[in-house]
Amino acid sequence: FKIKADAPKEKLQELVQLAQKRSPVFDIVSHPTPVEVSLKE
């Protein structure tokens, strides 16, 4: 994450942790679900 803000470093770290915890996109990228596709004949 890249954040530009006038805030203490501790608050920005807290924000990053919250974003990682709540972001569905971050979850998909960091914990991918294995998917298998096959053709049944």
C-alpha cells in the first residue's frame, strides 16, 4: 500500500494492517484459492 497522509507512522501502520485484514482483493492475491478445470467426456 502507498499512503500519503499527515499522520503519525503508528497510525499509518495501523491503517495498513486494517486494510490488509479487510480487503477482499488483498485476500485473493495473498491467499489464492486453487482452481481446477477439466473436460469430462
